[in-house]
Amino acid sequence: MKSKLWKTLVLAVIILTVGAFLFLFKEHKLEPTLTGIPFTFWTGFLVNVLVVFATFLGSKFFPFEDPKKP
């Protein structure tokens, strides 16, 4: 179960990262704004928060054990 969830998280982060750079982050795209903050900044912040959350979940569901751990 851990391995399947781990692979799903890895795939989600890869899709999120590639999708953000291919579709979301366009040069000179300022509209729409959110409380005066340009589109590129707030979408970049949202992508960053999602990747950090996925990293946190990945640390909880990492399927491999450290062989040196007592």
C-alpha cells in the first residue's frame, strides 16, 4: 500500500511541476490578479505549497527502510 501511494505522490509532483512550467508560467502573463498580485506569482506560490505538502506526505509514506536503523 505504501509503495502505491508513494508512486502516486511522485507522479503527482512530476505532473504538477511539468504542467506548471508548460502551461501556467507564461512570460508577461499578469492577468488575472488576486488582490493586486500577478498571476505568475500566486500560481507559483500555490504550486510551491502543493509540492511542499506532497513532500510532507511522501515523508510519511516512504516505502523503504534504512538498513542501519536500530
